[in-house]
Amino acid sequence: MEIIGYVFVIIAFARLLAEGFERLGYPGFLGEITAGMILSAILIDMPRDQMALLAELGLFFLMISAGLEVTPEELHYAGKRTLPLYILTYGVMFLVTIPFTGWIISSDNIISAAILSTASAPIVLRLKRFFGSDFLHVALSYAVISEIFGLFLVYMVIRFHESPGDYGPILSSVLKDLVFVGTLLYINYLLGIKQKVRIIRFLRRLRSDEAVFGLFMVFSTSLAFISEEIGMHFSIGGFLAGLMMHSDLVGTKQYDRLTTIVSGVTYGIFAPIFFAWRGLNFETELSLVVIEFFAIIYTVRLALSALAVRKEGIPTSLVRGAGIASFGVLGLLMGEIGFVSGVLSEHMYAMASLASVLGIFASATLGRAVNHHQKKRASSAA
């Protein structure tokens, strides 16, 4: 009952602030993070291990939802544009962090660059009406690729830290990861060609939405378990499960049934806990150096992104760039994993964490400013 009480308080307060942020024109998850920051000073005796488990479930469901947003074909098509952009962004962020680590290249730079190169899928969806339908899949693809590669880089650094000089197990683990992902995508391709009709007919025979959801949860948790066992983050297995359950494979009706339940469970229960938990564990420091760090990082990244995805008109190019340069909550998780594992210093963890949160606010604010400007111009023209 103690756990249930804490869960109730966190969800209720997180959703209350989320509604307030939505009314101000910001994504609700920013309110949920803020709720966590406020509650961190109040819920001092909270059972952290149990709440951490619920937050992990929140991440799992969020990655499933991200996978359901795109199809393998869209990810493949958009990845041709976004993967080079991600590599370029990561390289630039790596170089920009060097002056802040005393001109010494270390794991701090590798992980900080991974954190600072991510994009926020919720911000991308919030700004999608400025993008055009053709660019939405590109922006979502960047968000997905940046999150997966960011987690992968963090775990690679941790493995090198745990077994310095012994590269055999690390190469073996990377090979397992590639085989696992490649096999799943190939199976998905074969099923889409030969077994699609049978799968749709089978799912149609199921009488309830709960049965469809139950089968999907068995499938997604199995992939999550396998991905964790071979050295990947368990959430990547959840993302791959969502990626494979696209409407072309399971049928539009079954896809709608599935996404409705997953969305309700994710954003009604587990996502508020996950975002609030990130706020509860938020670590930062306020100083001139931290503000300078964020100002440089965001300016460089916004300019780079806007130039890379530019379209006619400065406002559209800026909003597209803001969508790509929206950082992301998953960056807070990467920083926490790196800090706890001893491969990210407390100073860089604090600076990268604050940059992630401020970057989300900055991109959302830029989108609101452009929206206000366009409305003002439209009313003047009328």
C-alpha cells in the first residue's frame, strides 16, 4: 500500500503539471519532469528500488510506442538521410565538449556527445505541422536512431571500462547485437511477403482487444529479454517489437486496436512515472560555465540541424532544425547510466543533464514563437 500511495501521488501530480504545460503550449512530459524535480524534495523516504522498476517499465512502453510510430520501410528510407546527419552531429558535439573537459579526450566526451546528439520524439510530434508529412518520418527516424545509437555507445564505453584491453568479449557482443537485429528485420521482411494474410486472419479471430495486447506483450517482453541477455538495453527489444507490428503486417484494424491500448497504458500510467523519475533523479549545477556550455551547444546544434534540413523560408528551416535539435529525456537516462557506472564524471553528467532539459524547452519555445509569428502574419495579410 505504501508503494501504491507513492505511485498515486506521482501520477496525480505529474499529470496535473502536464496539463498545465499543455495549456501553455508545451509538451506534457516537461510538466511531468518538473513534477519529479519538485517531488524530489518532498518524497524523501520513497522506496526507490520499486519506483525505479516502474520507471524502467515506463521506458519499455515508451520505446514500444516509438517503434509503433514508424515502419521498417520508413526507417530504412529516412535513415539514408538521418544516419549521416546523426554521425555529423555526434562528431560536432564531441569536438564542442573537448574544451569543457580540460582539452582531454576521455569517456566524458564520448558519452556527453551521445547525450547531446539525441532528439526528442514528443517534441518532433509537437512540431510536425511545421515539417510537412514528408519530413515527419525523417525527424522521427533521427530521434529513434539517436536514442538507439546513444544507448549503444554508452554500453560500449561501459564494456571497455569493465574489461580494459580485452576486446574479444566486446567484439563478440557487438556481433551478437548485429545478428539479433538483422535476423529480426529479415524475419519481418519474410513474414510481410509470405505470411501477412495468415497473421491478419489469425488476429481477426481473437475476440477481445486484450488478447491482441497480451500476445504482443509476450512477443515484446521476449525480445526485451533477449536484447538484455546479449548485452543490449532491454528497451531496444521493446522498440524492435513495436517496429515489427506495423499496420502492413497485422492489418489496420488490429494495429489500431493495439496502438489504442498501448497508448493508454503508456501515457496514462507508466510514462508519467518514467518522466517524473527522471526529474526525481535530476542532477545539475548552476554556474556561468554551465550556462555557457548550454548556449554554445544549442546554438551550434540548431545551426547545424537547420542547415542540414533547410527548406525554403527561414521559419520552416528553423523549426525543422529545432525538431532535430530537441535533445531528449533519454539523454538523462544515458547520463545516469554512465554516471552510476563510473564512466561519466559528475561535472559532465550535471552539465549534459541540464543541457538536455533546457534544449527541450528551447526547441518547444522556438516552435511556439514561429507559430505565433505565422499566425500574426496570416492575420495581417487577411
